[in-house]
Amino acid sequence: MTTTTRSSASTRTLLTAAAAVMPVWTVVALAQAFTREGFDLVRHPLSQLSTGSLGWIQITNFLIVGSLLIAGSFGFRKALYGKPGGTWVPRLTLVAGIGMIGAGVFVMDPGNGFPVGTPAGPPAAMSWHSIMHMVTGSVTFIALAAACFVLGRHFTRTGARGMAVASRLAGVALIVGDGWAITGGHAGSVTLATGVMIAMAWVSLVAARFRTSA
């Protein structure tokens, strides 16, 4: 196997990791959201699945998806080398991956009746690890949204106007979904989950697209 062939195979493997981000996150998170007793996506953010006796499943989901994003960042670095976005897409994807791992390590507090047996309403005070979860989660959201906008610039520069528009819309979806949740909007946990999944889906789709030409 030549050096070029080995490099291409490595790039495809790393991009496959990025392409798996959205399917892994969505399947694992939503499977729990629809089956765990007492969980209501309208009232509970997906992060709250990390609490309770089965919380290890969502914690593992955070850690795996974070690792996939980190691996994928190196795939983007190889695929975009010397091209528009070749510096910042990998960096932002890397930061998003580190943020996801942080969000898995630092678990948010139980609240609003979940897990079952938890008093109704938000916790009286946030624990330090819940605060760190919010910080690392925010870092992830900002990095993912920014990556979508940088990809939009990449596709604009390369003449793929439809892809450029879709990239920017994915970034906007995450910002709007997160903003609505932060301001206490009705069903904010749903809009946040939707925005995150749209941005993840776009990063995964772009990674799969780059993989075919690697």
C-alpha cells in the first residue's frame, strides 16, 4: 500500500467517525427519551438522561460522540487541507468534541420530577458539576454552530451555493433552539434537542460527503 493510499484510508476512517456522530447521538438519546420512566422531552433536556440508575447510558453517549467528533476533526483537517475552512472547521469540531466529553463527565442535577422520585420543579441550587455541565455544553453548542457557519463559507467559496445555505441554516437552527431554551421558552428542551441534532446531522452529512472524495 502506497503512502498516498494509506493517507486516504486514514482520512476516510476519521471522516467516518464524524459521519457517525448524528446517528449515534440521536438513536441512543431518543431511545432513552421514549422509554425511561418519568422522562418527558417537553420538560426535560436530554442531558438529564445522565441522572438516575441508568444515567451511565447517556454519559457513555456523551463520551462516545465526543470522541467521534475529536477523531472527525482530524479527518476534516486532512480533507480540507489548503482549502477554505481548512483551519477552523477542524479546530471547532475538536472543541465541540472536547465539550461533549466534558458534558458527559460533569452531570447535571436531577430536577422537574426526573428521575422518578425527584421533587417537582428545578433544584433549589445548582451543584458545581451541574454548572460545569452547562459551561461545557455551551462550549459545544457554540463550536458546532460556528463550524456550520465556517462550512457555509467553505461551500460559498467552492461554488456549492445550496450546501452553503444549508450549512448556515444548520447553524441558525442550533442558535435559535438553544436561545429559545435559555430564555425559558415553551418546550425549550425540544427546540434545543432539535437544533443540536440538525447541526450534528449537517456535520455528519458533510463528513460523509468529504469521505467519498478522500
